[in-house]
Amino acid sequence: MNYTVTEKEVLAVIYTINKFRHYITGYPVVLYTDHSAIKYLTNKPIMNGRVTRWLILLQEFDITIKDRPGKENLVANFLSQVQRTNDAVEVEDQFPDEHLFTMTVKTPWYIYVVNYLVVGKLPKQLTPKERKLIVQCNTWFSWIGGYLFHTGAYAYR
């Protein structure tokens, strides 16, 4: 209730982006708003810390903000006039602390077989049991012309 109109509009954008972040991450998004001041906030030199923090959060996405007057933007016009109940729910204006686009890579088991067939050496980080297994697997595989061929009935476990 203590926010200015522009801050409320930016908070609505932040709330929407937070809800749809999994769908819009990595894609260009066009955001239509009936409050034209939002698209000029990035060029404004002096603003309060709250809006600055929100703008930093928005930089994670490829968002283009376009102005559409309320009479043309019927959905936004309708939603802004919906009567609210007295059950006030606090809006979370910070994105969750998560790592997007992180991957963990596990080396496939056959890499060790290929290395042993081509170079004749095993990596030092393998345990003695793993080394023995790779040497045993070596009899069921062949390295011909840059390709690994399975020549036996053994299934690696």
C-alpha cells in the first residue's frame, strides 16, 4: 500500500516474470503494459533501491516492454479493476536462489575402455576393482577405424 503507482506496476511485472520464469528463460519476451513509465525505468539515473533490485532481476531475461493503453489492453484493464478480498497475501518480490542452466556431467563408462584400447593406459583415479573391470571388458570390445565395436555377449554393469 505504501508503493507508488509505478512501483506497483513494476512489482506486478516481477510477480508475473517469477511465475512464468521456467517458460520464458532463454526466449525473447514482449511484455505489454498500460503504464508507459515502466519502459523508461532502465534509463532513469536515480531511483530507489527496491526498483533497482527489481530491474537487476529483470536483466536475466530478454524482455521488451511495450506500452498499450488500457482501452486497447482489455485483459490488463480488467485485471486491474477486479475487486480484491481482505485476505492480504504478501508478494514475493525476489527470485528464488537457483542455478539455471547448470549441468552435471558424468563420464560414460566406455570412455575408459576406449582410452585403454587406443592408448593402452588407465586413468589414475580408478579404483583397483574398476581397473580390473576395464581390462576384462577390453576383450569384448574392438577399436576399428575410430569406432568402438562390441564383439562379445558381455553387458557392462
